[in-house]
Amino acid sequence: MEAFHVISVVMWMAGMLYLPRLFVYHANTKPGSETSALLATMERRLLFYIMNPAMATAILLGLTLAVTSDAHLFVWFRIKSVLLVCMIYMHCLFVKYRKDFSLDIRVHSSFFFRVLNEIVTVLLIGIIIMAVVKPFR
């Protein structure tokens, strides 16, 4: 079960790092252009076929592992959980931004999406440190 959890997390994080990069490119396209339509299709497929199922699987398996191993009793797990909630929030934001782009709505600049990409990276580093090092035992 642990291996499948790691696989699903890797798949989810690959999407979480790639989707905002697509948004960076999309923010620089003309609404209604062929490139905009192509990026919207790529974003939809990435989100619906890879990211959403991977996130659901990672969370389900992670909760199962946490309960069966008593990890939920430790401070490091609580910190990891807070970071995970932040990551899920980022995922939800990406769902909204994908919808906006699919409607040719551009509210944010490419720089904004570059910053979001870095936020995901920082959250991922924090989650990995909590899961591997397990400080605050």
C-alpha cells in the first residue's frame, strides 16, 4: 500500500508542478487563438485524467497508512497535514484557473502563475521533510 501511495503522490505532484507552467504559457496567449485552445485541452486532460485521480488516491491511501501506523499521533504528521491542506487548496485554485482559461478569461499574469509554481514547490519540500525526517517525535 505504501508503494501505491508514493506512486500516486509522485503523479499528483508532477501535475501540480506542470499545470501552473501551462498556465504561465496560457496567460501569454491571445484569447480565442489556436494556442489558447490547445493549452486549454492539455490543462483539462492533465487535471481530469491524472491530477484528480492521483490526488484522491494519494489522500485515501495516506489516510489509511496514517491510521494503521498511528502516525496521526505525532506532531510531524500534524504539520504535514497542515501543509497537505494547503496543497489541496492550491489544487482547488488550479481547478478554478483551468476553468477560467477554458472560458478565455485571463485574470492573472504569467508572473502570478510562476509564483504559484514556487509555492507548490515549497509545500512539497515541507511535506517531504515531515514524511521522511519525521522531526518533532
